[in-house]
Amino acid sequence: MADDPRALAAELDRFADRLRRLERADDVIDSISNGGLLTVPQAAAVCEISDQTCYRWIADAERRGGSLGLKRATWLIGTERLLDYIEKYQGGLPARVKAKNRLRELWPIWSEPQD
């Protein structure tokens, strides 16, 4: 834990988010519906990077022994894994918070029912 009140508040917010996810961890549909999985274009928009940079981050995470997502017909990127990667390797806590806030801004638009 940090002594800085802002860092402590951010860390408590992350713990609260993780606790909420644990409470509903058995429901994958809720997780997906709430932004738990992103496509590469969505992840790139959240992080304000290009799709190609997102693919480089996927490869970098794999080289480091982790994974940002799963590739089937397309890449599905785990949002929490992406945020953890951003915090650890791409700008620290400020970059994580920025991406998370951008997701909060964009997710309501992306999750609207399609006609």
C-alpha cells in the first residue's frame, strides 16, 4: 500500500473492482456484457493506440509469459489483463486509470443493442 492518498484511493478502487468481479465470476455472460472482453479495435480505442500497436502488445505479453487474450476467429482481449499490462508495462497507474475511464466512456456506446 502507498502512503499517497491518491495512490491509496486508486488501489482501493482496483480492489473494489476485483471484489465485484469475484462476486460474479461464475457468470461469463455478465462479464462479457459489462466489458470483460474487447476486440482489438475496441482495445485500441480504449488505449488510444493503433490496432497494430495492440497486436504488438499481445505479442509482447506472450513473450513475457502472459496473455492479453485468446485468438479464435478474432482476438478476444481480457479487459482486466489489458489494464494490468498497461499498468505494468505501458505507463503505470496513470495510464491504467486513463484507459479504464475511456472504457467507461465508450462501453455504453458499444453495448447498445444493434438494430
